Amino acid sequence: METEALRLLSSKFKDATIRPGFEYFVPDPTKPSEHQPAEYTKLVESDGLIIVDDIAILLESKSVAMRAQSRTGHFARLKQDLRRMVGDAAEQARRARERIHSDGGLRIRNGDWLDLSFVREIHTVAVSLDDLSGIATVTTDLVEAGLLPDEELPWIVSLHDLRIITELVERPSELVMYLRRRREPDVTRKFHAIDELDFFLYMYRRGLYVEPDPDRVQAELPQLGEPSVSAKRRHKAQPLEFITTETGPLDAWYMSQLGIRQAASPKPTLNANPGILALVDDLARLNAPGWLSVGTTLLEASAATQHQWSEYAEHLCRMTLQDRKAHTATVVGGHTAAASFVLVWATPEFGQSPSAARPRLAAYLRAKKYQLRVARGLVLLFDPPSRKLVDSIFTNDVWAFDEEIEEQVATLKPVAQHSRSVPLARRAGKTRGARKKRR
């Protein structure tokens, strides 16, 4: 089961570093003197680890089955089974995540050091052999029952549903987008569904978006200013939504693939702006740092924001062809410190090579990310005649005071003058690429 779950997940990520089941050291809680990785003596195991770009996916799998008494609702038996199937997996993933955050890596059993200091985003996936429909979809209830931590929730999924989801996913960023959305603590407070596939297909169609708490956003990102009145109103007004069956198109596609239905049925796909999808694909083809994490952020944008972002390259390229000058368009956004970002669309001077433009843009990105104190920054550099993405510059350095950069920041546009772009906005329930009406 561990092998198959890891195979399914890793099949969606090119050039990923994959570590199947391995053992590593953590501090022994009975020995308070263990402060450094070299001193740790307690040996624990992980079922799998996938590392791609600056993202890590921790896998824990449980092949135990739920007992018959648990299925009848026997409280003690049900809680014991869920603790074995869900709680233990979440605890094992928590240990690894804590060591990566605190130590910047893991000390493997043979003494080797696995450097993960570059990782900025960690997702935990708890795979079960048994079907947990109606249970895995109510993670908030599992938190209240003490079976899951109240933050950094794992994605709990059966091996069967994991197989179907990985068959549907066309881009690696789509799977990371689902991990971001599905593991959001408020998702199962706002959305109620019986089946995991209903959650996934709803994300494909409508985004599975929860309005962030404006007060929490301000607490994590005070440098981006106070939340707007409309943001507070949207958060307060968002209703509880019951997701009814979303699997009709999925069933039709599978039946056509199996020859049960003669008429061809399209495969369910993500409802996103075609221009943004093309940009995400181009970024993946470059395979430069940030291709996955920022590519996912592009997909998370609302329909209106995606439409706006998809036009930036054309607009800047047209300006450069007219005046022969370099141009940039900068947006900042995010609803948590870890998910915050600055994106820069850019063109070089007419006739200037991408390599010649890199130093200036890299310095600008470094200073702008420092000024905004966001987690990630990316420059998308376009060739004006062809309008094609030709280069990217990425940084995810942890913020630290730098006197030299402070001098550069003094010449930049003040933070207060930036129009904030929130990427995690509600997606319009229309056809692919449809423009969202303004309200």
C-alpha cells in the first residue's frame, strides 16, 4: 500500500526527489538534553517523502480496516479505529514536519543528513486502505474529537480516491492546489460533502474557496495594510454550503473510457483562464525554481484576477515595442505569511537579451520581496516580439535585516501604494475562461 500510494502521488511530479519508507532520528522527550540533530536518539519512521521545487509532501499510510462494531457507530471502537487509521498517521507526519521546520532537514538512520532547508511548504497526506467516506470529509469534527491537531491538518484520503484524483489531474500544480485548499481548516466548516471526489470535482468547477478571516490575515501580514470593509463583509456573510453529487461527469467519462457508453464524454478539467493555464504550462517547461509553488498560486486566482493577469504580458510587450523601453507590472497577495507572494511581469528593453536583463530584475525582485516581507517572489520575463515567456527569477529567502537592501528599498514605491491582489478568491461557476461579472 505504501508503495502504491507513493507511486500515485509521485507520478504527477517530474524531477521529484522521492524517498520511500525510511527511518530518521527525533529528540527523545525523556531526554531534555537532546537539542541538536546529532544528539537525537529516538528512531522513528516515515512511509514516504516527495520533494519537488520548494514543496515537500509527507506520506503516511494505514492499511488497518475499520471493525464491524465501529461501522455500527460503537463510540469506543470507532474512536480506537480512527485513532489507528487517522490519528497515528497525523502524529507521524507532524514529527517529520516539525523537524523540517525546526532543523531544516532530517538525520537519517545511517547518519546521513537530508537537507530540506530550502523547503517552504509542507503537505501531509494520510492514505487509508479502507473507505472513510463521511469521516475524512469532516476534518473539523475529527479535530474536535481530539483525533487531529487543530492546525496543519493532513489530507485524509482512501487509496481508491487517490488513484482516481491522480488520474484526473493534468498538471502538478492542480494537485498542489487541491492540497492547499483541502487542508485549509475552515473548508469542512463551510463545505459539507459525503464523498472526497465531490470535494475535488467541486474545486475543479468552483474553486473550493473559503474567505479568509481578515483579522488573521492582518495579524500574519500587517505590512500589507488593514483589511477592507468588503473583505470583512465577505468573510462574515459566507454561508454553509452543502456539496451535492459532483461525480456525474466523472462517471460518464469513465464509462466512455471503458466502452460501457458509446458516446464520448469529456474528462473533467479545472475551470481556469486559458491564458493562465498556458502560463502555468510554460513555467513548468522552464523547470526553473518556483515553477510549482508559484504556478499553483497562479491557478488559485479568481476568474477576474486570472483574466487580468493573463493580459499583463500582452500589454507590457506592446508597450516595449512602442517605446523600446523595459516595463514591469507588480502584484502582491496572499492570505497567510507562508502563502504570501510578489509577482512581477516584465519585459527587457527592445533588443536586450534575457540574460542581460536578469541582473536588474533580480535586484528589483530581491528589494521588493524584502520590502513587502513576503514568502516568495517571482519575475516572469517575456520576449516582446513573440510574447513568449523566456525566463523566470525566483526567490524564497527568509527575511533578515540587510542594510544594503534597505537603501534600495528607499527608492521603491511604498507598500501602502500597492494594490493588493488576493489570489484565493471565489471562482466563478461558468465555463472555462469565462469572465466573472463585477458585483
